[in-house]
Amino acid sequence: MKRTILAGVLLLAPLYTFAAIKPTSIAPAPTVTAAFSYPQMTTLTSMPLITGTSTNLHAPMRLVIVSQEGAQVFSAQVATTSGAWRAVVYPPAVAGYYNMALTTGTTTLAHGQLAVGVMPPRVERDATLGMFDVSDGKLMRFSIRGGPHGTALAQFAFYITPTAASLNTLTLYGFTDAGYSQAIATGTDASVGSAEYDPLSPSVVITPDSPLEVPSYTTYYFELDGDVAASDTAYSVETTLRGDDTPVTPLPLAQALASGFVWSPNTFGTSSPTDDDWLNGAAIPDLYRPFSTERYALPSVTCDLRLSTTSINMPGPVTLTWNSNGVEHATWLGGGTAPLSGSVTYIASSTTTYGLNMWGAAGTAQCTATLYYQTPYVAPPPSGGGTPPPSPYGSFAITPSTGTVPLNVTAAGTVNATKSCGAITYTLGYGDSSTTTINVAKNACKAQTFSLSHRYNAAGTYTARLYAGTFATSTPPLVQSITVTVSPKTAYSPQAMLAGVAASWEVAWSVLRHLFGR
């Protein structure tokens, strides 16, 4: 029996093993990648350090550098596994331009460009040209500093976008000084070249009659002018000096010239755009980055100064707000620099005129706002003494005006003392954020008395005020004010109670001694 079971197990084992094997998909091989840290590299040293990264290598990778003519000048194995790699070009490379490649076997993984012994020119926008006034025709100013071997310029490209204005002839001028007064040797009027503006296309290219060369470590200054005609009172012109719009791979000269701003470090001293020396900026990293200048019509200098209220009859907060247009500087009338816009809150207690002096390229302006402070009416005492007469509006009294919390008071008085026939609303404020309105009907034509009850629920000093009007738009005239003092409630004191009891026993004992003669 045991032999039969064992034989069965041995017979089924292969079948079981076969059933456990399941078909699996074959994962694709990982993609091999490689890259330069700087695909476009410019260096002054003849032995530059080239760096980069690689992933999933399955064969050694080499760095190969060749000249523009195709001659190999450097080849070395730089990596066999994934990760960062580095290599120093040796023997030293002569000044010029080179193509770089990362290869494994017969496969090229990445391309790059190398410029040895050259430096890109430095281009800067001249910010001293203010944003106003474009009607003078000055659209942009910028400067170019030549590299160690000089910089040659084949053409200049701009994007120009006018708003509510039109342009005609555009002219580029070149100068050797920052004052834009000494013309470079291209012409007596400093003109480098000109072009007509096409309103259907924002792109404008100005090509000098011959390539313009900026000597090494020398700065030339350029100004683009145009005839600006406004079609509205508010107009502007935005000008952008373009960089190279070309891909990373160097392009043939004809295509490079058509792409926009084209120049060369001119390392071999040639001056013809047909020479191999002329390359588009895409072969030199960071050679140029576009920037823009927008100039506007000259605005009128205006300022808007406002008060939260123009009249007040008691010390209180008043907010002053202001903003301006066409303004570059602002000062307060009393002295001190002010922001060009903003707000500030004062506690006003007198009639005050606030003002700003503002000025800019368009001119000057002054704006003022006056706050009028109305002193509450106080009737003078009679010459013979006695009670002062009521104010023209009325008067009131509060009884009691002192006491402990909670304090119930009565406010009684007279309104419409002038016997006005018009409808009048008075407001009585108790000083604790509670108010009551007192209405006088139209055509009453007589004084009206009132009596109101109020309760102060917290200790403190309150000023009750009677106003001839409401607070719907501004603070109405003050008729009279009265101070009410509410003291805290006397706290329970055992000592005081015992003292009172002792005093009562003392009195009772004295009476008993008197009655019984002891």
C-alpha cells in the first residue's frame, strides 16, 4: 500500500511542477540616456572641464569633440555605468568653435556645442530712459560691451507694439559714449540703419550696410527712435530687443540671419558675414536674453485727496485717503515725504487743511482737503447772574447724574427751542452705545419736552450728548453734553457688618444703664 501511494506522488510531481509555471511578460530594456550639464558652453580656458550625467548604460560611453571642419580634437571614455561623469579637454584646444557628442558603440546619445577662448558680449538695457514721454520718439536705449576678441553685429531685430498710436520710420543710432552724443564711425549722424514699421507685423529688423564691430572690452550705446503718432490721449509703445529665436543646433548663415538678432565674437578678426567665423547666438549660451521697454504718453499730474468726513464737532477719528496720476514725488504741505497713494487716520480736534504737493515729468499739482471743526454751543451766563438760557436747539438734564451700578436715570429736557415749523429729529446718546431718537413733527412750531428712562448696567464715566439731527450721513451739531458717573456696587464686608452690630449693642447698653440708673 505504501509503495502504491509513493508511486502516485512521484507520478504527479512533474505535473504539479509544470502547472506551477506561469507565463510572464518580458520587461522592456531600460532606456539609455546621457546629457551634458551645459549643452552650450562658452569658456576662456583652453582646457575646459566638461560634465554631465548618464543612465542605464550597458556599454562604455565616450565624449568626442570635433572642430567645425570635422577634425577630431578630443576623444575619451567618460563613463561605464549610470551617474555623473566629468572630463578635462587635453591637450589644450585652440580658440574656436567645436561640436561635442556622447556616443556608445555606434549610437550618439547627445549633442553639444563648445566655444573656446571667447566670451559673450554683455548687453544691458538703459533704464535712465524714463517711462514718459514717448512722444519724443525715443523707443529704447541699450548698450553692448565687446568680448575679449570683440563682437561683430550683423543685424538687430525688435518686436514693437504700439497702443492707440502708429509708427512710421524706425532708425537705430549708435554712439561711443553713455551721453549718446559721440557717433560711432558708421555715419556723421550716428545712424546705424533704418526700417519701415509694418502695422500688420510687430517684427522689425534693422541691418547695417556692413557688419558693425564692437572692439574688445569697449561699450557702444544704441538708441532706437521712431515717428510716433497718437490716436488717443493715452497711448504707449512697447519695444523688445530680440534674442536668437533659433534652436540649439547651429543653423546655416542664411537661416541664422533670418532668425533675428545675429552676432559673432569675431575671434579671427574677420568682418564678413560670409566667413565661417559668423555664428548665430544659439551656439553660445546666454549670449543674449531679450528685454523690453514700454514708454507712455505724458500724463497730466493729478491727485485725489479725500476725507471720511468734512465736518466734526467733537474730537474723533478722521481718515484721509489719496491717490495720484503721472506723479513721481509727493510731499505734505507741512513738510515731509508722502507716499504717492495711501490713507492715514487722524484724531481731529480743530479745523485743519490737509494738502499734498506732487510733481513728475508732466508737471506739478497741489491738492487740499479741509476738515471743519464745529465747537459745541455753550450759552453765555446772564449778565446779572442766574441760570444760563437754553441753546437755540434745546437743553436737557439727567437725574441722578451719580450713583452705583445698576443706575436708573431720567433724561428730561426741551427740544426745538427755536420753535421751528420743520420736521426735526434729535438724537440722545447716553455714552454707552445706546441712543434714542426724539422726533418733532412738521408744523409743530413750538418747543417740545421729553422725558426718557435709561439704565446704566456697568460702572464707569459716561458722557450723554444731545444732537440736533441723526448720524445718517455725518455727525450732527451737538446741543449739550452731561457727564454721568456710575460707581461700582459696594462689596460685602464682614468687618463692616460686625462693626455695625457692635455699635448697635453699644447703643442698647447705654439705654439700659440709663433706665436702671447704673
